[in-house]
Amino acid sequence: MSNNSSDFSRRKFLKAGAAAVAAAPVAALVGGGTAFAAERLTKDDPQAKAMKYVHDAANSDQAGDGENCANCALYTGDRSADWGGCSIFGGREVNTKGWCTAWASAG
Ligand code: SF4
């Protein structure tokens, strides 16, 4: 019958449409992950310089023994991660081994 080929095309079209719908949320997630990836604070940043931020507390002659971003009260990220948020540097991430003059004990 002549309907067979149009049925086949219709099924193909519906399958392709379903695949596109299924893929859309994945694309949104992947795109969203990239869009929201936090920027890392650089030591050349004017605010970082003003706060004497360093990526490694061992490179600061002002950091007290054991003081670093991972044990700072202002750190907002995962303390076991390498990088995470800091409430004074906006959306930018700091190194958990880092330090700045605003350090305050989280303990
Ligand atoms: S305020 Fe604390 S967490 Fe933020 S950069 Fe300074 S020492 Fe690190």
C-alpha cells in the first residue's frame, strides 16, 4: 500500500523528535555546568593583592602556623576540595591551601 512508506517516514520523524527531546536536558546540564563554572582568583587580581592573598599559605610571611583557606571561617566551599568559594572574593574560588589577611578561624 502507498501508506506504508508514509507510516515509515512518520515513525522515523517521531523517533528523531523523541531523541531530540531526550537530549535537550542533557545539553542544558552540560551547558549549565560550563556557564556556572567558578572563576579562580588570581594573585594579580587587585583585590587579591590588597588582601595579600597567596595560593599557598607557605609563601606568605604573614600567615600564622596552620592558617589556610580550608580552615578559614570565610571559606564557603568544600573544605576537602582543592578550590572553593570565599565570601570576600565574590564568585571566585580560592585555593584551600591559600591565605589572605582576612583569615579568621573556622574553629
Ligand atoms: S578570607 Fe579566608 S578563605 Fe578567603 S581567601 Fe582569605 S584566608 Fe582564604
